[in-house]
Amino acid sequence: MDICHPGHVHFFRHALDRLAGEGHDVLVTARAKDVAVPLLNAYGIEHSVLSTMGRSRSGLYVEYLRRLPALVRLIHRFRPDLLAGVAGTFIVPAGLMTGTPRLVFTDTEHVAFDRLLTYPWATRICTPDAFGRDLGRSHERYAGFQELAYLQPRRFRPDPSVAVELGLQPGERFSILRFVSWQASHDRGERGLSADMKDRAVAALGRHGRVFVSAEGALPERFRHLGLRVPPHRVHDVLALASVYLGEGATMATEAALLGTPSVYISSLVGTMGNFETLREQGLVLSFRDGDAALSRAQALLTDAGAKPAWQERAAAFVARHVDVADYVHRQMVEVASLAKGRPGG
């Protein structure tokens, strides 16, 4: 399993536990991006860090050219029946070089690199039903979202004691602001909240309760006192308890929505991802390209006492209509590995 983003840790960890319990040998490779490695450590998942995310376009190319050979060397030593990853940027070329089956999961339509150099060469590609592209004969769809691999109610119950860690009084309302770095390859050239709008968001939301800021990389000095200081594996407890989420992070916007928290997403990528069209239709994520409109809506939700209960009700109904994605991930891994070895799928 190749982990290139913090969300991938959550996505694979339940399938990993099950595979290990069944006696499979699993090697986890990692990329130091945001809190991916701290999350692996928090869950006690042994791993090999192969690279640190490049901080520029040239840095990403250098990382790719260094990480790919390192991954290939590990594959030659470990000799796995299957390589699995989200997006598959590294596992697909490595699998081609070593003749190893390649299972890719994705929910992001706008990544041009993957459409050209990854998806055509994957053994199987699995996407949510809402995915807006046809990826060919190896493409399989499932009734779920990637985030439901770890937020499905039978696997996750929010722990309200996180309020104590945040220093909140009983019943005290708070908002989560999320800023992304825009350094990922699929984020280059995109934008969300301007610097001025970030200042305005902190001030406006702060008039209705506490504000905590989550960010990729270091926070600007003026926001340091607002930093979300909980262990990374506790973030979903915080999101479930929040009164509203406003941010540039697509994964966190989806997580908040599925946990029943009013979610406002701001990005120039609005309109490019099928998942968000589905969440919009279900009244679970409000998406905006315009920062003023996003902030205005977030403020309105904060002053609406019925917003959170309504979101929780819609989220529960929505989640109940979808599969347990962790079970699906496990089944796909066993099946693709078994088919590649000429045996019936498990």
C-alpha cells in the first residue's frame, strides 16, 4: 500500500488491519506530506518513508525521479502479489516495471497527469458512482465515497471529549477553517481564499464563537494562536463537533459533511468533481468559487440553530444508502491479487 496523502492512511487502514488478521504480509510505503507520517505512527502502522513532497514544480519532478526507483527496489525485494494506492502516481509505473498488478482508487477527475500516465496502465481502477469520467474497461464503480472507508458509522463514533482538549466550555460553538498549500500537482494554478479573505473569515466567524484553523504546512504568524492543536487522528472528532466548516480542503469538506457538520467549500475547482455535485444535490456541501459568497453562507449557518440538526439528519440518511467502503477496498485487493495469480478471488 502506497501512502502519499494523510487521507490515504485513513482510507486503507481498516483494510490493512483485516489483511494482516488474515495472515497477509503487507508493506506500507509512505510519502512525507502534511501529517501522513504522524498518522501512520499514531495508528501503529509500520512503514517505509520513500520521499518528502516537493515544494515546487521542479521539486515534484525531482521527488518523482527519486521515489520511483526506491519503490521499484522495494518491490523487487518484497515481491508482492499486488500494489495498491490512491491515484496510483507511483505504483502504476513501478508495477509496470516489475510486472506487478496495480489497483488504483481515485475520486478526482481533474488530474491530467493521471489520465495520461496512470489510469490506462492500471490493472483495475475503482471510483465512486459519482465520478464524472469513464476510465475505460478497467474502471469499476462503487456506491460510496472514499471517506466512507473510515467514517462509516460502524467504524467511527465521534468522541466528544475532544472538546476538553480544545479548551471549550460545555456547549460552546466553534468553526473550523481549512487552508491548503496549493502545492499538490493537481492543485497547481488553482486558488481558494485570498490572504485578505482569510483575515476576514477569521474575524467574521469569530463573532459567533471560537475559530480553529487547520492548514497544510506552517500557519502564518497572525493565525498561530488559532492553530488546531490536537493529534492528527483526532481531527474527525473535532469536525463532528464543529458548528460549521469553511475551507479550501476538498477532503475535509467531504468529511465534515458526512459527519453531519454544515460544510462550505471554497475553490476554483468547484464544478470539476462529481462527488461534490452529488453532495450539493443532497444539501451536504455548499460549494463556491467566490470567497465573499462562501463566507456569507458560513456566517448564516452559524446563526441558524437548525442547521446542524438538519445536516446530521441528511448525512445519516445519505451514508445509510452507501456500501461499507473499507469492506469494498479489502475485497478488491484480495480479488485483483488472486486473479493475477490465476486463482479464484477471495
